[in-house]
Amino acid sequence: METKMKKDTQIVSTGRKKEYTHGVVNPVVQRASTIVFDSVAQMKEAVKNRANKTLFYGRRGTTTHFALQDAITELENGAGCALYPSGAAAISNAIISFVKSGDHILMVDTAYEPTRDFCRVILNNMGVETTYYDPLIGEGIRDLIRPNTRLLFLESPGSISMEVQDVPLLSRIAHEHNMVVMLDNTYGNGYHFKPLDFGVDISIQAATKYIVGHSDVMMGVAVANEEHWPQLRENSYLMGQCTSADDAYLALRGLRTLSVRLQQHEKSALKIANWLSTHPLIDHVRHPALETCPGHEYFKRDFSGSNGLFSFVMKAGNQAAINALLDGLDHFKMGYSWGGFESLITANMGLQGLRSATGWQHGPIIRIHVGLEDCDDLLADLEQGLQQYQAYLE
């Protein structure tokens, strides 16, 4: 009798049907543009079933893509998964699949910067209006909904400042007004948070981050529930979205170690976050698992764990001090991504230009991704960088 698998077994086993693996451990890399058929009947059958993981044309995918789609769909408890060449492509194509000229959308104010840029440029040119809202707005979201509001977009925790949203509440209110609910789940990664279980219609990830896990593939994924999967699938196909079989293979390989990587990221990040919370230069730490992070109560309620990404806020500072901190580090490298095995750091004096519905009344904010290096080495690295920061304070 088959029993329900635990999460760790699931990410090792999923996407490994015999038709994908052909008797070996990993699904084979099947590269193809043209699919050839032996008969008219066979070709017609492929056309009829082209949306259902049938070899039809390379843009619809090969067995390598089908294996990854199965795996991510199962990970996120969805009805289907669309693949994109980047996380930004997943976000933009998911949104554009459900809006038209004259529509209005609600976008969380803490959204990933490229998401804001997409709304400002592409959606604006299409005649779709965007209103930004405080991530902690709660019931107040009702006041922003218009008759033409088509979509609610969430990101939880939020980029840089890490606010955690009340996803079930916001989703319920949106559905009362027949809105589509999307969430950028790159932080939750499908292992620690499954948005579709909390009322979200489409869960989006930059698979570039934790799914791939090795900083060597650009990829996005979007998993939809049964109601919204056909529209997401067909519109994304019409917009030409696809990925290479080699990248799909690397994403599958990264997925197999997702659990053990996340455990180490989480353990080291919590140790460093707790250390930073006692440092005299630091005002507070914005790690979702700590009470000092806005929306921590929702994180504690809805998430099963955390990872390596968090921020901390300085009591005071200037650009020279920030530059000294960043330049004084050895193991934390400057970079705009996260989710790989390496530690990364970025810094902002404030959030001007990155927020419109909420302000920032705090000091400089530093965001780090804690990688898989020895935690004591990382602590020593931050200590040395903060000493440099102190030297440049006015």
C-alpha cells in the first residue's frame, strides 16, 4: 500500500518517472526543437495532446522539461508548472497572462525591483494601472480595490526589508472580489511555504535561487491551481516562453539537495542573525524567524522554516561607512542574486525609489545571504567589516 511521502523523500523521488529516466537515476537530457512523426495519425495525436506533456514541438518541452514540471508542480501542490528563462520572466508573463488594457492591479510595496520596473514601464504602456500597498495592510486592502481591479500580487517576505504578509487573509479578500492572487515564493521555495495551500492562485519562483542552488542557471517557474493553469499555460506558450533542456536538468539536480542545503543555510543564518541582534552598531535584525521582523507572527504561523536570506538595520551611517563595510569583507561578496552556496551582501542607505506606499524611517539597511561556508569564518568576516564601518561614522 502506497503511503504519502515526507517532504525530503518527495524532492528526491518526484519527476523520476521511467519515461523520463529510461532506467537511470536522473532524467535524461533530451534536447529538441523539431519532433518527427511516423504517420499522420501520430502527428494528429500529438497535436491533440500537445498541452499534456506530449512530445509535439521543442517549445512545448521535452521529457527533461516534463520531469522538472512534474517535480515543481508536486512541490508546490499545484495543477501545472510553466517554465521561463528567468524569475523576472516568470513574474512578468504570469501577470500579463491575466490582465488587459483598462485593468488595475494591486502590487505589494516591497516587491522585487524588476517587478516594479515591469509595472512602471510595460504595464503602464499597456494601459494597466498599478497601485502599491503596504505589505502589512491587512483588512485595509479592501479600500484599494476598484471595480476593475483584476489582480493582487504578494511577495512574502518582501525584498530587502523582509516584511511577511498575511497571505490567507489577503487571498480571501481578493477572491471575494474575483481577483487573481499571485505570490513571489522565491523565499518560501515550495519546501518551507506552499502558497496554493493558503489561497494563492499562482505561486512564482526565481528557480535561479534555491531550486538551482549553484548560481549557474537563470530560470523561473510558475505553478497554478486547477482553475488558472490552462490560461497560464497557453498564454505563456503564446508569448514564446521556454527554457533549455540542459538548464532544466541542472534545476532538477539542484532540487534533489534542496532540503539539506536549506537546513545549513537556516542554521548558519540564525546563528549570525542572533549575533548581529546584540551588536552595538545595529538597530534591529529583519530575519522572519525573529520577533524583530515585521509580520513575524505570520511567518511563525505559515512557514515551516527559513533560509539564508535576511537583513539588518544600522543605528546610523553614511555612504562612506557602507562602502568601507562592503570593501572590508572577504567571504561575503557583493552581488544582486542569492540562494546559491556562496555568501552575498548588498546595502542601501534607505529605500528611496524602491517604495511608494511606505516610507523608511530607519538607518542604512544591509541584506545578506548566508551561504554554506563555515559559520565562524562568516562571523569573523562580518566583525571585521563592521569595524571598518565604525571607523567611517561621523
